[in-house]
Amino acid sequence: MERKVNFNINGKKVDLNIDSRELLVDVIRDHITLKGTRIGCDTSNCGACTVIVNGKAVKSCTMLGVQADGKEIITIEGITQGEELHPIQKAFMERHGMQCGYCTSGMIMTAYWLLSNRKNPSDEEIKRYFSGNLCRCTGYQDIIDSVRHASELMHSEEEKIVVEQR
Amino acid sequence: MRSEKEMVTGRMQYIDDIVMDGMLHMTVVRSPYSFAKINAIRGGLNHTDFNSEMKSFGEGETGEETGPGETMFAGSHAFYAGQPVAAVFGKTKYESEDNADSVEVDYEPLKPIMNLNDSLKLGPVHGSMKSNVLKRTLLGKEFSIADSHIDLSDSFMMERIATNPIEGRGLVCHYDDNKLNVWISGQSMHSIKSGLCGTLNLPPDRVRVFHVDTGGAFGLKGGMYPEYAIAGFASMKYGKPVKWIETRREHLMASKPGRGVRGDITISARKDGKILGLKGKVLVDAGAFGGSIAEFSPRFIGYQITGPYAIGNVYVDAQALVTNKPPQGPYRGAGRPEASFLMERMIDRLADETGLDPVDIRLTNAATEPFKTPTGMTIPESRSFLQDAIRELGYRNFRKPERPGFSFFALLPASSPGEGARIRCSEGKVKVWLGGNTHGQGHEFFVKSLLSTEFRIDPGLITLEYADTDMLEKGEGSWGSRSAMVGGNAIIELARRIIKRIEKEEGHYAPEILLDGEYDEQDFVSYKKTLISYGANLVTADVDTYGNVHVKECRSYYDVGRALVPHMVRGQIIGGCMQGIGQTLYEEISYSEDGTLLTGSISDAGLPTAEKIPEFTVKYAENPSEFPHGAKGLGESPTIGVPTALARAIELASGKRIRNTPVRPDYLIG
């Protein structure tokens, strides 16, 4: 059954007609054609499709598109400012937090959520927050290092802003 | 190629991101039964439309396969749960999945063979065979040892594991202007091309295969599968682009898993730990069909079973046995971890029997000079590397009661038969094509690093292009720890040919001449030897009262020849260590006795999460190889060394003999 939905995705308002059975991940990938959100499993285990819905990390295969009606969504494409990378993206590059790159969008979105809740997470907290994001290539170590590095980069950016404001 | 910046911004273009006008989505209808007679199929594309047999399967292919080979669709019987029976299509993936309901299949379930014992005991699965023994090879020769003090026998099983890259298999086929164009997530475009030519009966000039960004593979995507031929056939039949994207459940039920190996081993030794002989039976769960790596696996395991040790008497009876499961495929290591597990477990057992330190037994048996094994493998001197490894891994610094597991192994990479490459210099840019295709190992890094050194130009002027069978005539593939080693060697060879040509034409070489000129060189650069290197691991672990294993430390020391791209070397080693831990503790593809798949999700299949990681230490030796860049193989080393060292660590922590992977908590507290 076709349904009309509207939501805000990466700061843009979107009005769509979608099939009511369509998963949010398919709406994002196939209707809005933001292909950076990946599909890695069909049982909501892998976390490759993680996006931010109303401030929380959500596996977008666990939600129907119609359930996102009226909500605010951020995807991997929404965290860069033009060509300026987000500190988390910079940190993943500097600490080589990926090999094949397939899980990376989901990893970065989970990091985005974690670091918006916890400024300075411990390694144990990072591991716990990432227990729903699977990676087969890296053995996770470089991802954890990237997230820790991202929190440092975000701190130093905040300090820079504070200094400039003074 | 796209690289790290595209990865962090979501701009990679994986196979599922490709959309074409008029594209059909394909859904494969699969047998739910592990073994069944098929009385009738109505609907969909099925074996009455397309009845070709598997041709050319990629990694592990020897050209001597006897089969029985897999047909692209099940015909009179379904031989494994997940075998394609029909294919349906739709304009969207939802529509195509809906259309699966239109297919009716009349199955008559039969009793499947789901383990190696039954395969040996029961009658043949295939009417064309006399027994379920698909292939049998005898390696080394029979012997008897009169003066042996100790004879030890044991039996080991490594269960089947899914490769489980986070991106499954997938391709888009577009038959256009008499040519089948294929975009695919893969490790070897040339092996896919020859598989498609063979199954679709097309000449080479009518098939073109393009590589796209690939989200991991680990052996999964090195060769041919029925779904690829079916998608190609459908695109030709309907005259439209056809896309097929594997779901995770399909991956777990119908892709080719690795391992599935049993070893029954007897060693004869002296009291001082010197091993005088090894006899073994190696049984490989081949799955339902031959014409796959399963025909090669037992022989490969038997060949290298004594690893880095000089053991004078060896006799191995190596067999591949038919079961009602998907055909065996290569999973990272592909025979190497299995061989090492059998040998290393017996050495640890001998240590417990003699009271000697397991590492001292390894020193006693390491080769003090180049040694040709009775199975025909020639290994270089190994004792000095082992001495270094014991020191570098800090083995002797542990004091009782703390005792680590230690492993020592020989890596036999697939360096033969070399690799194909092309270098084209035009308009001030250098473009490179390689026969082995990156799926997360960062080939572009070594390509830039090696060629900027050879040509003395800025690495920014060099790009690794997406593989394309029309742009490179001949290529092998990315597997068997080979790409940086033989792919790197190939591009250096071609670069030097270009430099020589410039020297001949211009009197001298200068980067400006190269960048101002037009040069195009391609060749398959042969290398027929197996370039063996050594490695060792040290692992510590605790076992809690519930039988859960907590891996504390995982240390690696491998001879990488030369680390071409240090961050990739480190990343490959840590990632591989985690796969070794996964195999040992969590991962398995399992079935009930009646053939029902029990591991239908990626977490059931046991993929480890971030919470399971230990402290990793990565060290490497750089003893340069004979190649101009000095590199040796690397990618599979951790999957060889970690399971064996971890098995020993668990044994020491639990007091239970470890014979099988995965090691389950109920076994440890039972």
C-alpha cells in the first residue's frame, strides 16, 4: 500500500510516496538515492545500515520507512560540511579505521552517536557501543583507535572554538 | 580506484549501488532440503531453460578436476539446502522477492549425508560414483619405525566456516550489442570471465568483466558460482540488465564455506622430543560437488602437514568426501590453517607426554638446513627464525602459573604462477591494471609506493584502475597471500621494461621523459615457485566458570620480507588474528541431522564483535625475498598461527584437550 511520508534528511525536507512495507534503509538508498548507507545482513546484526534518527543511532533495516515519517535523519552523507570532513571521518582516515570500507558508514554513524553522548569514552565503552557493528576485516582495533582519536580531535576543535570566542 | 576518503564519506560504489535503466532484480529460489528428488518445477527460469555445468572455478583450480560438477540449476535432484532451483525477476527487489512465490517445486525429501562418518559409511550421494570418495591422494610413503619411544594418535575436526565479508556476493550483467558486460564484487575478474565463458558457451571476446569496489571477500569471491551464470543467461534472454545481490541468509546457506576438515594423526617420537615420523588421514568435507577447491584441498593439506619441521617419515592418506552441503570453497588460509592445526596440536600433545617445553620440541624439530619433506615440499632452514620468534614474542618471560600458547608455522603462499599487469603512461599520468583485485587489502598503496620509487615520480600521478578484462589480457587473482608479492613483482618488472625502453630510445631515463611520452606495457609475469615464509604466534587466555574463553593477549611475529605499506601490514595481521580467534571460539556453519541449517544469521554463524578483542602485539621480521621489492606473503599468516596458539592457551587454562574448532563452552565445563 502506498503511503505519503515526509522527513528531514541531512537538513533537507523530503516528501515521498513509498510502499508501506519498505524498510527505511531501502527508502534511503533507493528513493532518496543516498547510497552511503549499506546493507550487510538481513537480521539486524551487522550495523552497516546505521543512521541517526532523532538523535539516536538506529539500524535502518529495523524500521519501516513509514515509521520515520516526520522524523529527522542523518546519514553518512550528512556529516560532512561541503568538502570539509567531520573530525570522526578525519580520525578514521588518520588511524586507518577501515580496510574494505563496507562497514565504515555504519561505524562512523555509531561513533557520531557515541561521541555526541560521551565526550571521552573509555576503550571498554567504545567496544560496548560498537558491539552491534560488525567488521570482518580490521579486527576492530583500528576502529577503536579511530574513535578514541576522533574524540581527541573533537575536543581540540571545541577548545579552538572556545578560544576564538574569547 | 576509490580509497579511504570515499570510504569515510560513503562514496564508495559497491555492486548494490549500481543502477541501470530497465534493470531487473533477480531472486533465486533455493532448495530447502539438503537432499531431495525433484519431481517437478513449475515457474521461473529453471533447469529446463538453462542446464549448464560449472566450468572454471578460480582459486585452487588445477585443471585436473573430475567432478561431478554442479549444474547451474538443480535438475532431477537437489544436493544441498540452498542449491538454486529457479530464478525469478522483478523491477524492484521487493517485486522480485514476491515473484518467488510463483514457483512451485515438488520435492521428495531423501536422507542427506551431513557428516564425514556417514559419507564414508553410507552409499554414494551421486549415482555416477561408486562411493562418496571424490578424490583420494596418497602422499609420502609407508614406513615403520623400530626405535620410536612414543607413539601418539589423536583425531581433530575443524568445522566449516562461512567467509562472511560484510558485503556478500553480487553482480550486474548487461548483455548489450552481442557482448555480456558484467560488473562484479570480486577477487579475480579473469577467473569470473572464464567461468562465464565456459558455462554460457561464449567466446572470450563476447564477455567483459569489470571490478567494482568490493566489501571484503576472504576467498568467497575468487571464482565462479551458479548465480553468476544464471544472471548472465537471464540478461541475454531478456535483453535487460540483471542485478543479483546475495542476502546474508543466502550467503550462509549457499555460498562456499571453508574448513570442514578432519585429521587422524599418529606421530612417532623419541623421548627427547625428536619426531621420527607422522602418519595421517586427512578428510575434507567436499560438499555436494566436485569441480571445486575440494578436489585440491586434501592433497594441499597433506603436502604441507609437517610445516616448518624436518620430519623424515611422512605418509598421508588425503581424501575429499561428498556430503549434502554446499561445495567447499577457500576461506582465508584455505588448507594452510588446517595442516598447521594438525601438526601443532600433536607437538603440544607430545610436550605433555614427555614433560618437555612445547617450544623446545619445536626447536628440536625445526629444520637446521633446507629440507625436502617426504611429501615433496622443500622448506628453507627454519630454526633461526624460531629462535628469533621465541625472543621477540617474549615466550621465556612468562613464569608459572602463567603459560601462553605458542605456534610456529610455514606459510606457503600461492606465489605461482605469477600475475598479470599493465602500466600505461599517457598525458603525464601513470595508470595501472592488476590481475589480482583488491577487496580491502589496499593494493593501491603498494602500487603507488613501488612505482613512484621505480619511476622516481610523485605517487599522486599514479592510479590503480578498476580491473577490466578488456584492458588486461591475462590475470590470476587476489588470494593465497599473493598480491603484494607477485602483483608487486609484476608491476616492477613492467616499470623496468619501460625504463629500459626509454634508456634505449633516449639514451637515458628521466621522469620527465616518461611523463611527456606515451608508453604501454602489459604481460603476465611468471613465477613458478612457492616462496615459503615463517611465522609464530603467542596467545594467552582465561576460561571462566561458565566455560567462556577470554583471550587476553595475541602476539604475532611474521617474516613479511619487507613491509611495503606498514599500516596495511599491521591492519592485515590484526584483522587476520581476529578471524583466527573467530574460528577457534565462535564460528561454524552447522546443520541438524536432517539437514536443516542451524546457523541462518551472521551472529548464529559466530562472527566476533568488538567486545571480544584481546590486546594485540604485531611484530615482523624483514628478511627480504628474492623479489626486487623484497616482500613475502602475509594475508593468511594469522589465520594459520592464531588457532593453534589459542587452542594451546585454552588447553593450559582449562586442562581440557582441545581437538576441535570451534571450542564450545559446554565442552570446557563438561
